[in-house]
Amino acid sequence: MKNTEQKNIHDNFELEKNYDFSDGIRGRFYKPKKIPTSTKMFTNTLEKFKLNNSLFTEDEKTTAIESFETKNRTNDSIKTCKYYNEFWTAKQRAANNIHEVSYRGCFKPQLPNFFIKNLTSQGDVIYDPFLGRGTTILEAGLMNRQIIGNDINPLSVILSEPRLLIPDIRDLSTELDNIHLDKNKKADIDISMFYHKDTEGELVSLREYILNKEKTGQLTNIDKWIRMVATNRLTGHSKGFFSVWTMPPNQAVLPNRQIKINQKMKQQPEYRNVKELIKRKTISLIKNISPQQKQTLKNIHKTAFFLNQDASDTKKIKNNSVSLTVTSPPFLDVVQYETDNWLRGWFNGLDTKKIGKKITMAKTIDKWTAVMQNVFDELYRITKKQGYVAFEVGDVKQGKIKLDEYVAPLGLNSGFDLIGIIINTQNFTKTSNLWGVKNNKKGINSNKIVLFQK
Ligand SMILES: C[S@@+](CC[C@H](N)C(=O)[O-])C[C@H]1O[C@@H](n2cnc3c(N)ncnc32)[C@H](O)[C@@H]1O
């Protein structure tokens, strides 16, 4: 640390009057000035994140800080900041391949990693109320934290839990080889626009096998793994998927739309070998998991807790038990989780229409904030004293709606303190003008995280 910075720190302290110097002076004795606990907490957090520019060298500084003011529940004005920098992504090593399961609206593993690493220790409980594909809990598991995950859509558990129980590739091959897949089977719905008839037969057989085993309570961990990988391979835009070329990012469009895509691209579904592709994707998913990480995830699974509830109503989670929540909610009605997941729902025997009714699809900002207020009240109940909530919101309507600014008062209303808004600016250059969303109109490259502490 530079001398002037060191001095600045020391200047904030005063010498304690009653120190005994009879033994000689071995250092400088300072008694901290009395500062309110909450300010101290914030300063600590800002330092952890290297957000407090007065303390860091030029290289370490947050690229830009913008002041931001909001109101708490008693209408007092609360001053805080928006901190811009490339806090994660390119600076960090690549994420583990085990995350590579596509899901609409998922965030990069580096995002939860940043908050988990800086704000928690081994054994702390990490929670995500809008679990999606399970990015937060998987990353937390890899970092040896306890985990709780919740999502209104049961698909979330299907996609996330098996990746805590990674099978041995030989066991997986043996299990797959023992499943009889009949190429002549036909689906109960028309999926011919996606699959070659032989692939459809194999898929239908696999679906029946899994659903029967589930019904009779015989589903093994390897079966759950197969189900997770198959769900992930249903549609996509390479030969690694069971389907003909579909729209990125791997969620099936509705059948009529796919027919049009096929006509436009002059394509017909080719045969894909279901078992082979499941093996291939498994090898890719586990390629950089070490035996130790595999064991850590297995241990974490023993106490892992999954819920399938509305995020505002999670009674099974104890009061004051969660150290850190890292989450991203559905943003207004930007992603159609119901229609996007219809084919995945069919494969897993889920009633997507019924699930769709429960998924939060607020069309207006007022409706959205009302729903999220209830979520914050619940998060306040379950968060430990001094625990954190990192609430990620992206740009909506090309940056016209700043959801982060709507979220800030919600947490305050529930009783949290607002630490600040952390904006990861992936593509910004150091010299560019960072104020506002000038460089970011399309809203593709920013993650805005509103950070609260209880
Ligand atoms: C933006 S995604 C979360 C993605 C996640 N961060 C990831 O990396 O995969 C939002 C999730 O919220 C879920 N969801 C929507 N409404 C919900 C509600 N009321 N309660 C709980 N989950 C809900 C959706 O099913 C979806 O999986």
C-alpha cells in the first residue's frame, strides 16, 4: 500500500490514552475512532471488493463510481454508489465445465463465485431462491459451502441436483447400455419437426424408462444424471444435440415455428444416436472436475436442500440461517420460461401449463416490484445477521428500465442495509465514458448486482 494511503488510514484513528509504554514502544498504538457499526460493515465490504477507491492503487481501483440516492421505508434519503469495473469474467480463470447446461437467463458462474469468495467462508449457507439451472449452488458446492436452492419450476432440480452426484463414466456407460431403446416408438405429441423418426423412437423409449422408474421410486442417481443430460441435449444448434438445428440458446421454439425454420433452412432432421450423445456430453461436463471436487460436491449434497416453492414463501428455510443469497429473478416478462421450456417439460412429464401459471410474469414495473417486495421480506427472515443478499438484475427494455434502482428500496423496506450497486462492465475499456448506459444500450454485457446486508 502506498504511504499516503497508509497515512489516510492511520489518520482515521487516534492514539489510545491509557497505553502502557513502560516496555518500550514496539509499534504505533491506535484506538479506532468510534464509527457506527453499519458504516464499519460497509467499509469492510467495500474493501473486500476493492470498491473503495481511496484505499487502492491505480490498477486496483474501481473504474468508475457514480453516486446514487434512494429512499428507505420512512422516506429518508439513502446515499450510496454504483461501482463499475470488470470485477469478474475475463480476469478470472474459466469456470468449471460442469456448469455447461444451457438455461434461459442464466448467469455466468464467475458472478456467484465473486460474492461467495469475498463474503463467505467454508461451511456457510448459500441460497438461490430463483435457481434456474443451479449456477449459484453448484459454484457454492465447488467452494465447499452448504447450499439451498429453490425454483417454482421443478425442472431446476432436475437440471441441478444430479451435477452434485457425478457418476463414474464406466458406470454411466453400463447403465446406458442396459436401457433398451426402441427406434420404432412414436411420441404422444408431434415432434417430427425436431427429430428423425429413429431418434424420436429412442427418445420416447428413454422418456418412458425414466418416468416409469420415477413412478415406482426406483430412479437412481445415474438415472437422474442421464435425465439431466438428455434434457439438455433435446434441442440445440450443433450435431451434439438430438434435434435438427434449432434457435439458440437451445430452448425449443413452438412446433409451427420450427417447421418454418426447417423450410427456410431447407433442413430435415438427421438421425442422432441418443446414448452416444449422452456419453459425449457427460465426458465434456466432467472433463475438468477433479476427484477432490467430485468428493466435495458429493459431501455437500448430503445436506443440500431443494425447494419447489414461490420464492416469497419458503417456510422450510429456517430464520436467520443463510449467510449469502446470490440470485437473479425473472425480469418482468422478458423471458417466457413456460413456452421456452415446453419440450423439456414434455420429456420430464411435467405439466408446463400449470407451472407456467405460477411463474412470475409481471408485465408492469409496479406489479414486479410488488412481487419482489414479498421476496425481500422472506429473504430478510432467512438471512443471518450480517449476512448478504446479492440481487442481480440486467438491463430491461434496452436500458430504459433500470431495475437495479427499483430493487434498492425494496431491500431497504424489508430491513436490509444497502451497500451499493455493483456493475460488471465486461466490454468497457478503461478509458471509455462509463457514466450511464451509453456503451450498453443493448444491455447484453452488464450484470447489475444490488448488494444488501442484514
Ligand atoms: C433468471 S432465471 C434464474 C437463472 C439462474 N440464475 C441461473 O443461473 O440459472 C429466473 C428463474 O426464476 C424462476 N421463477 C420465476 N418465478 C418464480 C417464483 N415466483 N418463485 C420462484 N422461482 C421463480 C424461473 O423458473 C427461472 O428459473
